[in-house]
Amino acid sequence: MTLRRGPEPSAGGVDGDVAVARDNDERLPKSHRLRKRREFLAVQNRGRKHHAKHLLVFTRALDAEGDTRDATPSDVTATAVARRVGFTVSSKVGNAVVRNRVKRRLRDVWRRHCGVMPSGLDYVLVAKRTAAEATYDALVQDFRDVARRVKR
RNA sequence: CAGCUGCGCCGGGUGAUCGCCGCCGGUGACGGUUCGCCGCCGCCGGGGGAGGAAAGUCCGAGCUCCAUAGGGCAAGGGUGCCGGGUAACGCCCGGUGGGGGUGACCCCAAGGAAAGUGCCACAGAGAGCAAACCACCACGCGUCGCGUGGGCCCAUCUUCGGAUGGACCUGCGCGGGGCGAGGAAAGGGUGAAAGGGUGCGGUAAGAGCGCACCGGGCGGCUGGUAACAGUCGUCGCACGGUAAACCCCACCCGGAGCAAGACCGAACAGGGAUUCGGCCGAAAGGCCGAGAGGCGGCCCGCCUUCGUUCCCGGGUAGCGUCGCUCGAGCCGCGUGGUAACGCGCGGCCUAGAUGAAUGAUCACCUCUGCGCAGGCGGGCAACCGCGGCGCGGACAGAACUCGGCUUACAGGCCAGUCUGCGAC
RNA sequence: UCGGGGAUCGUCUAACGGUAGGACGCAGGAUUCUGGUUCCUGCUAUUGGGGUUCGAAUCCCUAUCCCCGAA
């Protein structure tokens, strides 16, 4: 089953040492996601912005945010988490069916390929209007392009 | 066979890998504990996880809070043939009337215009107690022409009786045109609409003026629960359209909405009440009345306050909790009803998220459309059957829950009926 | 998710149920050596589909799109 998943080993050739080394776990529980509007706004307003063909990626370092959230004591596990992510697909992209599909694909892309992104950051992935027509492979390619830019 | 109509139904399937959200069972660490357990973070196993429209938010309800929701009046809004169904409805079923279609069948916001008001542009004579342009008709007064009779005068001829011709006056008839005062509402013309329709009689010409049939009003009878239909009598016909114009009549409607609302609640910081009189009491205080305040129109009415160091909380954060899915529920059988639907019995539990799960990536199969290649079999051929490759297959995502309506939709299944053609 | 409001030339806006008007703009012409100004002429619209009415931008139903408000 692992040898059937084609794109993964080939991606490892590019920058797979980070991916394979850290994440063989492809799960995405709630503690690894952004859940509050305030968290989204913090990343989008004070973070850095990276463009791709179908995507817009905001990033923000976790410790920069630590001072605002150290009041909540329940985040012992959250600080241990390497990276958290949130997805934004607005009504410009399409109707509810299209938005949901785009969000699911993005979530799947993140699950399988989030190893290419540096850890210790919060991410917000915003879908552009063209993401509605993009195939899964195109989104993967886009994601890798952005990751290369984020690392710099 | 083709086309139409139409009661209903379905909305791809199987498998692999990796995931997401609840639920149930087991189990490990940590924290709390009233030692029952609870909270939190994990692990293992089991089982569940979008629609016919989940959509638009156009109606009707449940549920929750407000307390003007109790009564009356007013305002505003809605509905509008009749009967039934339903928790209710503007929905559904059956019927009536009207319209369309050869037909099966389809469509209709379908009460009232003799309660009142408004409007009916332009055109047209006239548009609302009707009107008189053209054309028609008899009458009166002029006028012109033709025909005809009488009177008188003149001329010519004369057998002296008269004859012929002309001018003037006058009577009658016919015809043309003018003016006046009328008749008539039939024809022309205008308009969306002109005060019943067709025919015959009648008349100066016409007209329900009279008659027959059709239409209409009123009344009775019959059938029907009713809308209404049929029929008889009567009235010559009065009553134009528009109420998705105001309006009248009948019936219905309190407002907001799960972001309703309830609970827990760190931190922070406070906020409100202060009228008069009477009675009881030693006092604290209690009661009554007025007043004041509140009451998203008004009245009746309802509620609050009436005290002095006491009373009351308000309200935000929260990976908060509940509301939150057992309900006018679904399935099957029987039964009543033309039907919508009702009743009885049995069985079942079937998503509950909250930056928001119910998927992502593939493989194979089924059905089908298009394109390519032109393979195999049958046939003289047109063509038929089987098969290969590629591309494509909709509208659309629960957000408190139901009942409807409306709109979107690839493809497919189908009871019945009708029309046309062919064969028997 | 819920509740309101709206849609008229390319743009901004008028219009009792009775010929859709104005301004800016655009095109053409005149004036000017050229351009601008000015003047004249013209083009261009009732969101789609039904219904009521003799007649609909207006009244009613329905769909589409846009805007606003409610933690």
C-alpha cells in the first residue's frame, strides 16, 4: 500500500528528508487546526503573505503569538504542536458544494504534504477563485511551490 | 409503430489506501474526589454519518422569550366559487362555473360594480342621470327643373265659332338642392368598450314598437350538503368596464426569532430605588387608596414602586454545558373513503457539526451520449447484432424541527388514457 | 442562519396606469489655423419570465443579481 502511493517518494527527492523524517502520521486533529476567528485574524493581519497560482498562504511564528495566549492554561499540547493550519474558502470561489470540495482537497493536501512546510508556524490557506477548477495534482504542485518560498 | 398526455418512482454500484465527526464498549497516564465517580489527554474494538430538492426563504405550525399576548375599538396585513382533508395553511383532494385543445387532458387571486368615490388617455358627434357628425325620414318656408290645370293680356291666322304661340298670375303632382324646427338610434365612421343578438312583421324612417328563437333580470318548483344545474312563470331589457384602483362584505393574524432562550462562570468594575395621605403596630414592618412610572395606537385593565441602611444584581471571556434531535417520525400489512387522508395492528430508532464532519486519491464494473478506428458474425444490399479505444454524464451540502409551495436538474423506469398511421 | 431594501441609456438620476425625460458621456457636423469652449443633430435604457388591465417602468406572482442590518 505504501508503494502504491506514487507522488510521495518522488517528492522526497526534492525536499523529502524533512517530510519523511517528521511526519508519517497523516492525521489532522482539532488541536492542529485554527478554530477561532481571532486566531485567523492574527495570522492574516500580522503574518507574512505568500502567493501561488491557486493559493494564498499566510504564516506567523508561534512564539510571536505566545504572549497573547499564555493566559489560557490548556495549551500545553498546543505549544508542543509543530504547526497549525486553517483554511479559508470564501463565497467568491463558488457555491457550498464547490467550497466544501476545495476545502477537503486542501485539507488532504496538507495532511499528506505538510512536512514540506517549516514547523513552529501557524498557517492560513486561502483559496483563490481558480482553485475551484484546479485538479488535485495542480493543488499539490502549487503547495510545493509555496513551501519553497516560505522556507526562504 | 410514432407522437401527445399523465399518476408515480429512481437520482450509479463494488473494492483498496489514508483521513474527519458523533455514539457505544474496553483500557492507560494525569488532575479532582463526598471514594460512588467525575474531568481531561491518548490507545484498541464495534457501529452510524446529506437531499429530492438539504436550495430560494414564499406561506403554515411546533418550541422559546417578551407580557399590550385577557376583552373591546381603531389601524395595518393577509385570504376570497362550493364541499372535504389537515395540528395549521395562501397547501392538498373532489366538485361547480369559465377559458384552451380534435382528444386524453390542461389552465383560472373565480366574493361584491342596483353602498359610495375615482379612472376610462388618444381617437370619436358622443365615454356615463348618454350623444346626434355623415347618412335616413315626414313637416314648414324659400328656390330650381319637368309635367299638368285655370285666369288674364298680347301677337298671328281665321270659315269670326275659334286655333296656335308668347309673357304674367295661380293650383296640383314629381324630382334636385338650401334653411328651420323635429323624429329616430337601425346603418356608416371612432374606439378596448357606443345602453342585448339573429330573423320576420311593422313604420314617414325607425326602434323590443310587436312576434319567434337565443341571451339576461326577478320569482317559484325539482335535483344537489353546497357552489350550481334543469324547468316553469314573469319582465321587453332597466344594470358598460375596472375592486392584482380606493372601497364594501366574510374569515384569519400580538411581536420577535435557536444569533430564540436557560445554566455554569474567572477577571473587572459597580448600578438601581428615594412622591403624598390613611389604618394597624412599642418598633421593625405590613396593608389600603391616590399619584407617579411602565405598557412599541387608544380604553377597560394589568404590572412596578410606596424606603433609609437596606435591596438588587448587571455583564463579558470561555477549544464552556444544555436547547439538539423520539418526531403532527419512518416502514410493512389490513381496513374505511372516488380521492386528499383517517383508523387499527406489528416492527424500527435512522447525522447532530459549530472556521462547521459526512471525504481525498485510485481501480474495476453497469447504463448511456459523442468522437475515432474500422474488427467479428448474419444479409445481395440497406442494415442488424456483438465488440475495441478516448472523452463526458446533472442540479446541488443538513445548521432547531416539521407540513407545503416555488425554483434548478444529466440520465433512466413506468400504471392508465388520447390522436395519427399500418396490419388483422 | 435570520431579517430588511433595491434593480431605468456607458454613468448619475426623473417619470398620476396612457409617446420613458434630463445631466454627464459617446458619435457626427458647424465655429477655429489646430485644440479647448460654445452651438446643432443623433445613438443608447425600464433585470428575466408569467398574469391583471383596452393599455404596465408603475399593480400582482415568480426567478436572478446586488446592497444593508443582526454574535
